[in-house]
Amino acid sequence: MKIGIVGAGIGGLTSALLLERQGHAVTIYEKNAELGGRIAFETNGEFTIDQGPTIVLLPELLVEILEEAGVERNQLELIPCDPLYDIFYDNGFKMTKWRDPKKQAEEIEKLFPGEGKHFTNYLTDMKQIYEFGYDAFLSKTFHRLRDFLTVKNVKFVAKSKSYRTVSTFMKRYFDHDYLKQAYALQSLYIGGAPHRVPALYGLISYSEHAFGIWYLKGGYASLIPLLERICTERGIQIKKQLEVEEITVSEQTVNGIKTKEGVDSYDSVIFNGEVPFLDQLLKQKRNHFKKKNYKPSSGCLLAYVGVNKRFENREAHQFFLPEDFDQHMKDVFDTKTFSKEPSCYVFNPVALDSKAAPPGKSVLYFLIPTPSNTQLDFEQEKEAIIDKQLTRVEKLGFEGLTENIEWLKIRTPQDALASGLYMGGSFGVAPDLNQSGGFRPQIVHPKIKGLYMVGASVHPGGGIPIVMQGARLLSQHITEWSDQHVKPSLPDSMQEYDERRVI
């Protein structure tokens, strides 16, 4: 089949490689000069750091899918993070997260006497939820809702209480608020609120202990030029700086992609972007989604900082949490206001990779969860918010930070919106209960044959390996469908199609 892909994010690139390997002819359209979508570098002179994702979770899933796509394992260098990360509070309290469950239980027992066994119980239960969730949800598509709401699935979710929110679920295991927060904050990885996200997403915190946290040497964004090179070597055509104007449809069946250069015909089209924006490329309203007030994920205030000092004595990842973490989450997700005391994540890659910054220097990444509400005056507030976090982080371990800053760039949800992220959210549509599993946009368009979707807003959800898993599910579905429905090859252009039709 001839397949056109709109968007060259990780979902589009992975889909292209998988489908080409299955014998399909693939062309990718990307409106920007660079590929990768959310996965990109922020660069200033001698400083370079990931612009978006930094934490590599589920490494075996990532590598397994890449190998299926024809990318050899030895082309990636993954470095384990151990300890996983540190958690700091302003009162000086510090907790270290370790991959090894035994070591983690000892750490918890030392800091929270009597809670070590609670952690062990938590991990035992989460292992069952992870194994069930991977098989029942991550490995399946749900373009028919009945495939999601099976008796088996409903019974397990009810028995395990995994329909409850992450925050409520943690109360079953831990007594101290700091521990509850330590195992709930991972919902922020996918832009969700612990008091809204279903406990099934607790598999993220479980995965940290089961599979570890890793760092891709050179940065996560170094994956993109590798995939681009392999696409080119295998004959996948990539059309950069070419914006798609329309996905053409005839009789509820997709048949092409329209750009300023004309219309190219395809048997199938994959949309790799924010699903709420897909309707803009479908000119007939009858082809639009029924739903359509998707809730966006949280936004982020990001700061990229080049420092004339080496911070090799700090971990690669650390979280700085406010005393009232719950109020911070309510500010971000409920009232959608700036938090007086927000949380802050700091990425310090020189702790793992000495070449991540020039000799004697460091490059840091600050992430502060914010509402995706682009009506807030980020331009007015951003510098004060970042300055406060720089000072805070300096006091809690990054000594000499503020006086040695050589470069500072801030990115807001307004910048995210301008780059094509839905309502300024950084992680697609929010992973709330009514936007998860079978209730999330699926890989198959509900109205148009041959139109598919992949990305953070599509099942199974956000996070690089999970989006790649969505691409794998999509490629499997398309190939199975094409094997059952052999279609005649389409002409190379709609003009040729019109000529055939006249004849």
C-alpha cells in the first residue's frame, strides 16, 4: 500500500519504519525544517540540552520496538540512573529513590519507620496491575468500546481498585504524605494530576523500580537524526517544510494529501499530531469527531540554563516538592492559577555524561508544572517564577548556580501552543479517566476508512515508548487490514486519477 504520514514526531517516524519494513511505500510530510516534534534540542552556542522529554522509561519496550523497525540495539547507548532521583523539600528533607526494591525499602524504613513493609506491599500489588494493564490495555486497541469494557477488564479494575485516582490509591499503602507524593508525582510525566489520573497509571512508578530510569547518551533528541537517516536509507520519502492543507476524502474513504504542491494520492493516511487539530484537515463537517471538548494535559514552564560550573556531585534527576503538594496540584489542574509554591524538576545530564556540557560547565533543564491555560500572563510572570526556583534549587544543593549562569532561555505554554501543542499542554490530551483506554482517541478514525492516528493524544497515551507502542499497534492493524483487503494501486496524483475516471 501507499501510505502518507502527516507529521514526523516519534509516532510518525516509528510508524514509517515499521510499515516500510512490512512492504508498504511510505511518505512523510513535516511542516517544520526539523523532524521530531516534542523531541528536539535547545541550543545556544556551546550549550545543548533536550527541549522536551528527558527521562527514559521502559527501555526494553523502546529498544524492542526500534529493533522491529530495523534499528539495531547497538546504535543506542542507554545509561542507567541509579539512584533514580532525589526528592527534596524546602525544610531540608531529602529522600532518594533507588531502582532496587530491597534498597528502596531500607531507605523508606530509615526515613519513615514502619513504612518499609508498606512499600513492599505496594510493589507486589502494582506488579499485578502492571502485568494485567500491559496485556489488557497497552497491547490492544479499542476502536470498538466493547473491546475495552470486557467482563474480564471490568472485574480486574474493580477488584484492584485501579479505577480510583492515584492519590486515593496511595492512601491504601502509605501513611506519610511525603511517601504518597513520592509515588504519585509520576503522573506528572504524562501531564496528569494525581487526584484525577486513574491508578492504572501507577504502573509508571512501578516501572521505575522494575525496569529503571535511563539516559540516552547524547540526549533523547539524538534519537531523531538516527531515525531520519535510517528512513532515508530505506527509501522513505520525507518532505520537510511542507504543510498539509487537507486530508482528502471521497465517500468516507481517505484518498490523498493536499499541500501547496498539489494532491498526492494514498491508500491510507496517518495523522501524527494533536487529535483535536485533525478536524482542521477534514473539510467536510460530517467527517469531524462528535466529541469535542478534550481536556488538555498540564503545561510546563521550562528553563534551559547554561552554567559556568560543574555539578557532577548532583544526580541527573531531582524533584523539589512544596510542603503543600496537593494545593500545588489543585492550582495547576483545578483553579488553573500560578502556584505560590510549585514543584520543580531539574535535569542535570553531566552527572551521567561528561560530554553533555563543555569542560568545567553544566547545562540544566528546569520544569515547573503550570496550567495549560494560555490566558495566564506567562510573559509577565515567567522570569519571577524561574528566578525563585533558581534560588530555591541553589539553596538545596546546587551551590553557586545563580552567580555562574551564562545562558538562560524560558519556554512557556504559549510557546507550546505556537508550536502546535493542544491548548498549550505539553503531553497531549489529559490522561483523565474519561480520556483513557477505550475513552481516548483510538488509532482508527471513527468515520473515515483508511485514516489513522498516532501520538501522545491517541491510545495508549503519552510518553515516548508508549507513543511508539501506539505506532506498533497501528502498523500491525494496517498490515492485517491490507492483507485482508487487497486494494488496487492508486495513481500517483489526483490529476491522473481524474484522467482515469474520465476514460
